Amino acid sequence: MDSTELSTSLRSVISALYKGLRRQMGSATQYSMTELETVGHLNRNDSLLPSELASLTRIKTQSMSQILKKMEEQNIIARTPSSDDKRKAFISITPFGKKMVEKTRYERDEWLKDSIDNSLTKDEKKLIASAIPALKKLAEYK
């Protein structure tokens, strides 16, 4: 298989797997991918400015403002005014937001574990495990 065929096949399989994982997020189905990505960034960082979140998710600051308003109303995020500049507020994830992240992660991990246990042979599991370092390299490629 040449690189073009490999890339097409890999993209197709990853897309299908991603869709399967997305269907397992029962507790977060009302959120868009950008909203979930925003929560993910906040879960990995203590706090970020709205402009930083907009940049990380590749959307306009105005769109991020709408997302943050919705998430604040649902107690997923909290705003903390900057001590240096009162016009700025840092955004952080709330304990409720962290629980949501943990629950969706658990739901996806359980589905994937069940899929692996019920559809792959021992040799296929070893093959997938040996491919993880290479897949990680692809994911980190700039």
C-alpha cells in the first residue's frame, strides 16, 4: 500500500472510530465539538483568557463569548476577574465541569474497551498496541 492509499485508509478508519466514540458521549450530546474542545482545554489548564481559548479552538472571539456564556449558565465554567486588568476575566473549569469531562471520558473508554475485548483477537490487540507509538507520532506532527 502506498502512502496515498495508507493515508486514505487511516483517515477513514479513524473517522469511523471517532464517530463511534462520539456516539458514546451520552452525557454530553447537547454540546458541539467546539464546546467540548473548549472544555478539554480548560480541563488541561488552570485558567485561560477567552482570546486564548478562541485561538486554541480556531474560532472568532465573538463565537467563543457565546460558548462561554452557555457554559457559564450551565455551571461548567467560571470567570475570575484579572487582578491586573479589570476588563479581562480568566476562565476555568468548575468541579461540575470536571465531573462532566470524567463521565464522558469513562463512557468512551468503556465502549472502546468493550469493542476491543469483543471484536479483536489476542494478536490483533498486540498489533494495535504496537502501532500506538507510530499513531502518536502522527497525532503530534505539525
